[in-house]
Amino acid sequence: MSAAYEELLQATIQHLENLKSRGVRHVAVSADTLRQLAAPPPRQSVQFSVSSVQQPPVPELKTENLKLKTFNALRERAMACVKCSHLASSRKNVVFGVGNIDAELMFVGEAPGADEDIQGEPFVGRAGELLTKIIQATGLSRSDVYIANILKCRPDTPGQSAGNRKPTPDEMATCIPFLHEQIDLIRPKVLVALGATAVEGLLGKTAGITRLRGTWHEYRNIPLMPTYHPAYLLRNQAMSEKRKVWEDMLAVMEKLGMSINEKQRGYFLR
């Protein structure tokens, strides 16, 4: 059994066990995937010679293709979800997530805002632009990481033409299994929770982001760093607050084994 096959098998078993523990009893698998799983491996001719027997090569299992198909199937389920009927009726797009599904670093925010709802991608408004700058300051790009939210739909704001609201506990409980499956599939080395709602959704802690940020926590054996949401820095642009977020990111970089230069260490210091 190849190492790649063993790794995929263990990841699949863990993923299914996680689903089972959350009460999931049925898993959607596309017809195309079922056909491929049922098909026998391609037969190759065996050449015999007097001195030796040449065995046909063992076909390599393309784990990345299976992972991508599983991820796409999860996306399709999320896109079709109408469990929160009030959110489904008011949304323009389901905001599933964006980035590298093999990322070592994953960011989790609260919920889509108006810009995200229109474009169908998380963190594309002003807060998203700031998050992109923070990621780039570490030496990475948005395409290197994965970005998602606790909620896949924008919280509705009846009677309001603008603004956002915090997701309700029921909305978070209904939607967060999609995020759990995303994390199980991506298997990042480090998670960053952006803001109090993300921390509450992932860890169930409501102590307040001011008290929780800057210290390591753990989500399913994955190191998790809570920090301020970029929207907070747009409201409070004090150098001291920017430095706190950057210190959190320096800790993340160190946890990932990334090199940090003196210029990066000195960001937002007077």
C-alpha cells in the first residue's frame, strides 16, 4: 500500500468519523465518482522472458483529484442549502470560501457582508482589502491561504438598506458543519480566527476577543490564533492596535516555520 494511499485512507476515515459524530448519516457522492471507484484498475500486459518476469506498474492514486472532487461536492451542497430559509431568500450568493485547499494557513471570519454577498467571495470589501495586505506582509498571497466564514450567507437585515448584524447562535449552529468539513479536508497547520464571532463559532468561547487574542488555542488538534477582525482596525486605526494584530501574525509565522526579517519584526513600532 503506497504512502499516498494510506494518507488518503486515514484522512477519509477521519472525515467520515467527524461527520458521523455530528449526526450526519448520508454523504453525497457524485455518479462520476462512484463509477470511477467501481471501475477495475486498467489491465496491462505482463511480459514474460526466460530470465525474469516484468510486473505491471501499480497505478498511483491521485489523492489531489479525489480531494478536489470531495471539496467540490461539499461546495455544491453548501450552494444548494436552504436550511436558514430567511437567509436563503435574502441572499444574492452563497459565499463558500476561497483559496488553496492545500493551504497550511486558514483564516476564518464571521459572515459575508454586502460586497461579499454580491461577489460570492469572502473578504472582498474594505476589510478584505486590509486582510489581503496583512497576508501579503507575511510574504504570502491570498492564493497561498484559504479564507472562509462561520456563515456562508449574509445575515439578513430586514428594513435596513445597509449595515451588517452578528449571526444568531441558531444560524451559526446550522451553518458551521460546512466549515467543519472544509477544515477537515484542508487540514491546515494553523487557523486564524478573525474576531469574536469566529472564536465563538470555532471554540464556543465568548470571553471577548480582547482577552483571547494573542494566545494560542486549539481546534481539533490544530493551533488556533484569535485576533482582531480587520473591520476593527478600520474603525480603530491606532498604531498600538495594528501592532497587536501584527504580533499575532508574527506568532503565526513562527508557528509555521516561516522566516521573519527585521523589517517585518519592526512593523507598527514607533
